[in-house]
Amino acid sequence: MVSKKGRHVLGSLLYLAAILLLSLSSTVVQAQTSTVGNINGTVRDPQGAGVPKTDVVLKEERTGFTRTVKTDDNGFYSAPSLPIGVYTVSVSPQGFKKTTNTGVELPRK
């Protein structure tokens, strides 16, 4: 036979365990339904050298969401935390012809 105090402690522990379980499952669900991702790359000239300090324009094809990032000294660019979607990536380095890459997919993970 369990006393009133024992039932109260047991009930509190079960309640705490249920809350902990719910908070852990929320975290797992959130991690499985990511709504953002990254697109990275390197802009190179015809000889293969990185093109520094040039703008890279990323435009989501369905919504029109646009982000512009700049390449570093080696031509590398990174566009973090982009909404999931399909992007057109355009580069117009000074002295070079504009280059566009369509259908760059940022899939849901």
C-alpha cells in the first residue's frame, strides 16, 4: 500500500517525465523539418583563378526571395540560412560576361 505522500511524489515524477519526453520529441521534430539551408560556391575566371569581391545574387524561383552575397579574396561565397527552394544563382564579375545557373535546389532535410 502506497501512502498519500508516496503517491504525490510518484505522480510528480511521472508528470516531470512526461514533460521531458514531450520537450525532447519537439526538438527531434523541429530538427527533421528544417526550413533553411546554405548555398556555397566559388566564382572562377576562365583560367580557373578565384574572382574576388564580386556579387553573387541568389533568387528563389517560386517566391522571388533574393539575397546578394560577396565573394572573398579567393572567389568563395557562402549564403547561409536561405529558405528551402529552387534558386537561380547569377554572377556578373567586372570585366567578364554574366553567368547564370538555374535550378539550384536547396532541398528540405
